[in-house]
Amino acid sequence: MKLSPRFLSDNAGRVNFLKSPAIDAPPAQTDPAVRERVSAMLSDIESGGLDAVRRYARDLDRFEESSFEMTSERLATSGDRLDPALREAIELGSERTKQFAALQREHLVDFEAELAPGLITGQRYIPVSRVGAYLPAGRFPLTASAFMTVGVAKVAGVPTVIGCTPPGPDGRPNDAVAYAAHLSGVDRLFTLGGVQALAAMAFGLLGEAPVDMLVGAGNAYVAEAKRQLFGRVAIDLLAGPSEVAVIADESADAEIVAADLLGQAEHGPNSPAALVTTSEALGRAVIEAVDRQLVGLSTREICGPAWRDFGSVVLVANREDAVSVMDEFAPEHLEVQTADDAWYHDTLTNYGSLFIGHWSTVAYSDKGMAGTNHTLPTAGGAKHSAGLSVSRYLKPLTYQRIARESTPALAHAVDVISASEGMTAHQATATMRLDTYAQ
């Protein structure tokens, strides 16, 4: 989440940093060492099969069990081992996410139309057959990830969804993550993490056929594995460190803005957080509030370096400049806390998901309570791509049904174009039908 040198040059004097990132590092997912390591692992697993998967699981995760799969009984009873309040919250998040996905699916409609007499065309939405979902549980178990990946896939109608999640220190998957996957409708869940998990799902090494699509967030190695496996399988998107940006004016609460910036910086020490503001007083108050709030956070050793190294506060003169800067950032998560929220909603174009108004916060989506998907583009990807949704699991398949009476108009045009291109085989498919029509 950066402003390019070209943008800064073109907007000299209109963009002022009250706080700049301390370092200018490349995205974590472009590290050549990560690419080389992942490439070697994928090649090893493709040739070595399940034995190679077991070796990596043992060496990297200290997993020694005879089977990776979580038994259906343990999966079904995972919620029984949770605090009742946590179980209730997970159930709410699962249901909200399914509700929103169902609304999305309802608005993706099959259609058929007659473009010309006898020329019938149409489109059908067909789900992919097999999905592999990676459910991260590293530094923090991301409980809601199953809602966004497994649950939304099931709402889309995907017949088979398997999941992989890394083992905890006790060698077992996190029960909250497992229960979220169970509620979301996962067909099988495996205790397997990292590159080896993605490779096992893509290569069909877990007693299942190879998946058609890999989804889910993870660290730089997981993202790189998805990148290298893309083509063999579909993927949701290539997500890097989590990002948050806020547009705020003098009407915003500096303490709330600071808390929301730190809320996403908590994801990791390289998670960018940015404030774009039309008020210098607010910008400076937010900087002070961040420093103050950091002292009381148990995760300050993560949030602190993230804010120091990747945090920024940008001062602009007006709302038009704020939009210009934010559309260049193209952040994963974007909050708007201003007196002109509706105008910003109508004007902004580049973001993964938008959180409008003082009462909205990214955490509501992160934990599944808002219903919207939290698997979103990072590193400027929102300029050209959207986040994961029910539509990503669906193939919009087109068809055509041609009647005899439409043949002359269609075939004559194809005859002329094919002749001009020198594609005589194409030409013949049309002219033969013309000959038949004339009989």
C-alpha cells in the first residue's frame, strides 16, 4: 500500500506526510528466497508424494500423527470444547457470512435471450467441483477464515470442499477453527499447514482427487505456493500482509481512528496502516493516540513495528485530493469517518471492502459479523480485482442454440471474415451449412 513516485511527482504540493513509513521494503510475497524455497518444495512433493508431505509436516510443524485427517467425530464435537460465548459468536459469524453469500448468489442469475431470429444465447452459473481451503492458525488462529472460504463455497453449490489447517503446539488443530469449518460445511479437515498443505490438495495426495481451486490466506510461503500452483488450479487471489486505510476529517474521533489503524497493524509487523485526512489537527491527534494506545496493547511488539515501519498519515487540502490519494493506495480495507460519508461512498473506486461511518470497523468483517468476505486484494490489487465472493466459485458458462432460419445471416458473415483471414477450415464449417440450408 504505497504511493508511487509518479503519483507523488504529479501531485507535488498536494500531498503532505505528517508521518511517513520508516522503511520502503518490497512486498513480502516478492522475496526471491521465498520463491526459490517454495518452488523446491512443490517439486519435491509432486515427485515424492505423501512421503514428502509427511517429511515436511514433521520437520516444519513437528507433526508425528499417523493420519492428517481430523476424524468426523472430533470435528463434529469441536464446538463442545469451546467456551459457550466463543461458540455462540462463531455460530453468529458463520450464519451472517452465509446470509450475505446467499444474497450475492440470488443476484447472479442465469439468462437466455434471442439476439436475432433463431439465434438463442444464454449463460448459466455452474460451481467448480472441488475446492481446497487453507485455514491459517499461525501467530493467531483466524477463526472466521472458514466462513469466508468453506462456507461461501458451499453457498455457491460447490459439492466438495476440503480444508487444511496447521497443528498447534499439541499437534492438534485449533478447536475454534475446526468448529468454524464444521459449521461452514467442510467435507474433510486435515491437520496440515504451509506449502505442503496446498501441494497436497492440488496434487490429490489426501485421499481425494486434486482440487480445482485453492482459497484462503496465509503467510508469504502460502501466497507464493498459490502463485506457483495457479494454472494447475484456480486461486482466489494473491494476498499479502493485511492493510487498513482510513479517510477522516475534523468530525472523526482521533481515539477511534487510532484504534482502527492498530487493529489491522496487529496482523503482523509488516502490515501497512494509513490515514488520509483533510485536518492537520486530527492527523496529529491520531499519531499521539496511536503512541498512547500502543502502551496498553498486549500485541504492541507486533503493532508497534508495523506502525513505525509501514504506517503513514497523509494530509490533503480537500476531499477530492483524499479520494485521489486513496484510489492510488487501493487498500484492502478502507474506512470512511467524515461528515461527507455518502459522497466518499459514491466517489471512491479502489478498495477491497468499504466501512462507512463512525460505527463501522474492519474487525466486524474480519470476525464474520458483518457478513461480507474478508479475503481481499492487497498491495494495490484493488485497482483491478475484487475480493473473494460467491461469484468466484461459479463459472459463468455461455451457450448458443442456432435455428435453421438464422443460418444465412450468420454463415455468410463467417464466410466473408474467414476468407479474408485465410482460415479455410473455419470457412467450410459455415459454407457447408449454407449448402445444407439450400437443399
